[in-house]
Amino acid sequence: MHHAGDAVGLSKVFEQLEILKQQQSTEQQLLEILKEQQQQLQSGQQQQQVFEQLEILKQQLQSGQQQQLTEQQLLLQLLTEQQQNYQGLILDLFHPTSSIASSKELKRYRDGAFVFYYGSSSFAAYTCMVTGMECSARELVAGHIYRQQWPKSLLAKVGVTLHDPSNIIIMQSQLEKAFDKWQWIVLPDGPDDYKVHVLCPPFLEDPMQQYISGNAGKGMQWQDIHGGNLKLPGLARPSRRLCGFHAALAIQNAEVQGWVPRGSVVLPDTSWDSPTCDKQLMQQFLNSLGFRVWLYVCGARRLQMSETAEDDSDAG
């Protein structure tokens, strides 16, 4: 038999249990809220880190772009200066303005060249180093390989002075004129192999131009010297590097003029054989210079064609 007091006690127990249940639910809700807040906090921190990283990348990008822009500006400045230097060089090569040596200086370097190659400057006759023909001294000239009117600054790249005997070839005057016009060259291919190569096609093909003009030629044709070697009278030799420099520019000019197919005439590597000469650097310089020769010649052709067209238009 149950007493009233027991019922009251059970009711209080159930009330306590309900209160505990509600408290537990509330605590669970608080835990959920705290968990969500923690997640949001972590997400906010991650976002902040992302923003900070993006800001760092932005600064790096701006710095890199500024550095790249500065490098591009410096490169452009360098290229502009180089172009101006090459333009001046090309003008000097095609339209030299410096003066030729005085008569006193001419006699000094001429006598020095004859002594260098023949051992004396007082002989009555000498052998032309190109044709091999015996000529009187007055029929021969001391022709410069690197021309007197060309910019002297380039000689420093080769290591020879302008009037050095190794920068001179003793030849007939008509040969010197054609040599200065890059119509024939000397290809140095070894200590004693200085091969003559005629670049101007009419000299080899045109019957009206096949003879080397002048009394000193004595009926000799350009074909007679084409492919042959220089006729060196003694142990002295012309500068291979200067012959190579002249030949390299002449070949590039001949290709632009259409005298020879591109790549058909090759400058021997031995042209640059010297402990003081950087072959690769010299070749890069000549290739770059040759490109500007091409630009100059093409520009001159266009100008000539334009002037011809204007003349025809005026005549019409």
C-alpha cells in the first residue's frame, strides 16, 4: 500500500529530471553555438590569411612589373644607342669622310710595306701580289685591306694599326679600286693560303668586263686570278683577321646585291686564328653589322627606285 508522501517524492524526482533534461538541452545548444562560432572564427582567420597572402603577391607582382619595366627601359636605351652607333658605322663604311694620308705619310707607309714584303723599297720592279705579274714600282700601289677612310675605332677589335704593313697588299691600282668596292676578296685559310675570290659576276661572265683594265694587266683576265692564291714574295703575310673582316662584309654585301647566292661563299674559321681574337664575339659583331649593311643597301635601292620613278613621272 503506497503512501501519499511517496507520490509527492516521485513527482519531485520527475520535476528534477525534467529540469536536468532542459539544462542538458540548453548546454547542448550552447555547445552547438560555440562550435559554430569557433568555425566562423577559424574561417575568418583563414580568410584573413588569404587576404594577407594576396596582398603580399600583389606587392611582389607590382615590384616585379616595375623591375621588368626598368629592365625593358634599359634594354631599349641600350638598343637605341647601339643602333645609333651602327648607323654611324654604316655611313662611315659606305660614305667615308675622313681624309686620306698625306703624301709624306703615304711614302712612309708605302716604303714600309715594300720593305715588309720584298725586303727593299728601292727595286725598279716588283711582283704584283694578286696577279703575279712583274710590274714597275710606279704601277703598283700599297692598297689598304682595312680602308683608310673607315672608322679607326674598329681596328682596336682586330689589334692592328691603320698603316701597319700587314694591313696592306701590294697590287695594281685597278685591283685596289675593285677591292675597295668589295668586288673581290681574299679568303685566308691557313698560314700560307690566301685565296682570291672574285664576287662581281660581270668580271667573270661579261666579255666587256672580263679583262683587268690597265697596262699593268697585260691582257690578264679576272678569271685568271679567281680561285688562286696571293703571290707572296717572302715570309711576310697580310693580317688574316683584316682580310677576314673585309671579306665578311664584302660577302654580305654581295649576297644583298644578288651577286652570289646566300651561303655560297663561306669565310674560313681560320680567318680569326689568334690568341687575342675572340672568334665568336667577332662573328656576332659581323653578323649584326651585316644585317645593318642589308638594311642600308635595301634602303638605298628603294630610294634609287623612288627617284627613278619620279624622274619617269616628270618626263611623262
